[in-house]
Amino acid sequence: MEQIIKIEKISKAFPGVQALDRVSLELRKNEVLGLVGENGAGKSTLMKIIAGVYSKDSGSFNLNKKRVNFQSQLDAQKSGIAMVFQEQSLFNNLTIAENIFFGSEKKFIKFGQIDRKRMNKKASHLIKLVDIHFNPSIKTEKLSFSQKQMVEIAKALRIIGDTKNSVILFDEPTSLLNEKEIKKLFEIIRKLKKEHSVIFISHRLDEVMEISDHIYVFKNGKNVINKDTSDTDEMELHSLMVGEKLHGEYYKINKQLNIENKDVVFEIKKLTAKNHFYNCNFKLREGEILGLCGVEGSGKESLCRACFGLLSIDYGEIYLGSKKINIKSPLQAVKNGIGYIPQERSVEGISKYSTVADNINIVNLVNLNRHGIVQNEKIKKRTREWISKLNIKTPDINTRCFLLSGGNQQKIVLSKWLSTYGIKILILDHPTRGIDVGAKEEIYALIRGICKNGISIILTSDTLEELIGLSNSIYILKDGYIKKYFPAPKELKPSQKEIVAYMV
């Protein structure tokens, strides 16, 4: 099969981090190449070098048998390489058409003005290719996340245009999509493969196995192995990624607490937020993991946000122990001992461009000052303690968080709340989203440890397997109502089939 990209012995270093160490890779014509590895393995760094976002320190990069050395993303785009980034790059205040042709408006200028009719017509053709049937003149803010993802792909198709042997890079495109949306995305990728070549990154090994023709495994910035998909399986990929076999105690079920006789620490009664959820009731006991599940739009994420004061309730009651409380803001939630880890970690969970120390201690600053002056030595000491406790991999406490892997960023968000005085309830909204299998196992062990220390957890998850594996009890939401409750003791977990029957 004809070779499109050949990379040999590429290296790339950032301050304190060797991101890539003599990595090699080949992409063939009309192929979907899967790229897997733990957070920090170097996958995204290599994609950004191919896309012209980063420059390599050493090594060679051949595109269509010609040596290239891109100095910018525009250089790569001119050569037929487009990237769909993990974090969307669209402007919500612009229209679909304006986003697709952002930076290329010159071709539509007529008599000193942009010919929007012609731009919209071109955009309409592109978005139909990715199965979106919106008027291209509407603002992007009106689209769902998955619809925006399709606009990103349409933008990539505009970038590569009619370039022969072009390449499209997908960096974690499914991290915020549901099962139906993933299926639709894969249909589009299979269509793209007929005329282009694709590199696909995902932490979900089942997805990589389904969509890829060939798979590369990275670990610590190095090649581990590459194989045709038909010659491997998820078990082997996991073992190659983390250096150990996937075992039955992935969710640490043997460490699940018996909470039957524990005190109720948090309770909601007939809680309602119109257009989100209605008449919801549950009791959360000390050390319990209470799972909320349902399809997209079921109300589970909204219920989590309401319990932290991020969504106003219309009526209903919230109790902390036997005491009725009002939670109208996150500040009130924190004062009542409630913490929250959001599903969009990089947007709401951390300040990406602040240091590890700043992120860990931000909620605690009121307790880390003396006479209004922040005690820097105390902050340094506490930061090092939590880096050690949670095994956070960072060059030092002053490293900016955007330089760390997703798993380590999530540990920082956890440590922010665990180090906060008085936190007794922690809401985990998709806590392992975008995290590799090795880091997930570490997070599961941390969650079990949190419960052992008396903290109670409200959990939503990307997968039913994870939710069932971690939870003591499971509440199923459908159309905003709690439809079913399942106890989930470690000795007798409900099956996915039982749960799905009430979700759909």
C-alpha cells in the first residue's frame, strides 16, 4: 500500500519533559491508523508536529515521499493536513459558515465585502458531507457539542480541499460523544477513508479496535509496538500501554464499603429544576458511591450541577444530615462541605495556565493566609504533600497545568477538593473522561480511598461498566425523572442489560 507519511526518530522536549523520544511511524494511503497510549505517552505531541503546531527537535518527516519541515499550521494545511483537535476551536459567536472559512474569507470578497450568500452555499455543501442539515448562517452557539464536532470535520475538509493523498488527524474526537454520536462519527470516518488517510487517537480501546486498520502503541514518548488490528486485541493493547495485564479488580470492587448501616449524610426530596429534572429523591450515606445514570438529556448531569449550586432549582428540599440547607451557589455548596469535579475538566476544573500549586490550593486560600498575606511556604508544603499522596507526575509544583497529561490534571482537581477543609461530599461528573486505562485504575483506587476516609460520592460516568463497578447504589433517570433504583453491593451487582431496560 502506498506510503503517505513516514516519520523516523522524531524527538521533542518541553521544559522538564521529554515528550517524544526517537519515535517512528508510517501512515498508508486510505488507512485509518489508530494511536494509543497512556496520558503523557506523546500521542498528541506527535499529531501537533504533523499538523505544524509544534516543530520537532530532531528526526525526519516525509509526506508523500518528500521531506517536510512545517513552520506553522498553515504550512501543514497547504500540504493537505488538517487536524480535528480534542478541544474544539470554533467561535460560538460566529456562524457555521464563518467558522468553516475562518482565515480564508478573502476568496469570498466581492466589491470590498464578503459575499455571504456564496460562502453559505460552499459551507452548506461541506456540512452535508458530515451529515449536518442546518442553515450555515446560524450561530455555532446553537449547536450541541457533537454537532460542533461535525463542523470541525467540515472545517478540516475545507482545509484539505482537493489536495491528493491528504491526511486528517483526530485527537480524542469521541471523548464527549454518546454511543449514537460515536457511531455517526465512525460512518463519516469510513467515508473519509475512501479518499483520504486518517490518524485516530482515543483512550477507548474498543473504539480504536473498531475503526482502525493498523495500531501504534506509545509509552513514555517512545514506540512500543505496531500491529495490524486483526493481529491484536484490547487485552494486549492494555498490557502494552501500562506494562501489566488488565485484571478483574480494575474497579477495586473488593474495597467497596458496606454502607447499609451508615448514617445518611445528604438527601434530596422532590428536587425539581424545570426542563432538566423533576421530583427527584435519593439518600446518600457515609462512604457511599451513589451512581446516577441515563442517556444524554436524562437529567443526570443537571442533577449533579444543581446539588452544587450551578443550576437553580424551582422547588424541593436538600438536607445535610438532618439539617435542611439552601444551595444557591457553589460558594454555599463548599461552605456545606460539598465539592464538585465537572465533566469538562479543562474548562471548569482547572486553570490550565496556572501552576500546580495554584490549582491545588485555590479553594483553600482563605485558610492559607495570615493577616491577609498568603503563606507561601505553607502552600509549597501542602502542594508537595498532595503531589506525593496522589502520585501526581509533574516536574515541580510551579509547572503550568496545561503541560501535564489528562490523568495528572484530574488528580490535581481531586487534590484541590480533598485538601479543602470540611469536604464530606464529592460530586464526580464523568471523572475519568479523556483519561487512559492506566490512569483510570489509579483514579479508581483513589476513589475507594476517599470513601474509606468517610467522604461520600455522587457519580456519573461515561460507561455503564464503570458506574456499576464503582457504585453502592444506582439511580436511573429518564426524561428528567428517576425511574428505577438498584442496590449494587459488591456481592451482587446489577447487569448492564437490567439497567439499560430502564434507560431507554
